[in-house]
Amino acid sequence: MKNEKCDVVHPNGVKEKQLEVIDGYTIKYHANGKTMWSKGKIVDEQPDGYWEWYRADGTIKRSGYFEMGDPVGEWITYDSKGEKYKVTNRDKK
């Protein structure tokens, strides 16, 4: 596997996912460089709007909304088959 298909490892040991921006959506990839890890929009360097995260096999793992970097509203966790498993409300109180 070529190095550009793997996570970038900074000198301090922190891993950074490979990413690309398509139609305004930032897409990060698993270490295999083929399957999507996450997808959503970045505004002013913060996640904003609807985001999804995926397992290496391509099934959805989690989804939810951000308002300028803060998680808000309904967040859904999915089981290994992509079925809704748990719902959490992230509204500020």
C-alpha cells in the first residue's frame, strides 16, 4: 500500500485521516484509503450541519448535527448492520 493512502502520522504521533473536499463536503477516509470514515461540511474550520461516520466495511456507524463545532439535536448510533441502535439528544440545556 502506498503511503499516501494511509493516515498521516505527525511527529508528535497524532494520526490525521486523509481527506478530500467534494461539492463542499469534507470526506475523510479509513487507513485503507478506499472506504469513507466521515462526511460533512466544515465552516470556518469547524464541523457544521449534518455529519456521518462509517465503519471500514462501509456501514454507517453514527450520524448527527453540528452548529459551528458543537454537537446539537438528535445523534444516532447504528449497529454493525447499519440499523438504528441508540438515539441521544445533544441539545444544550
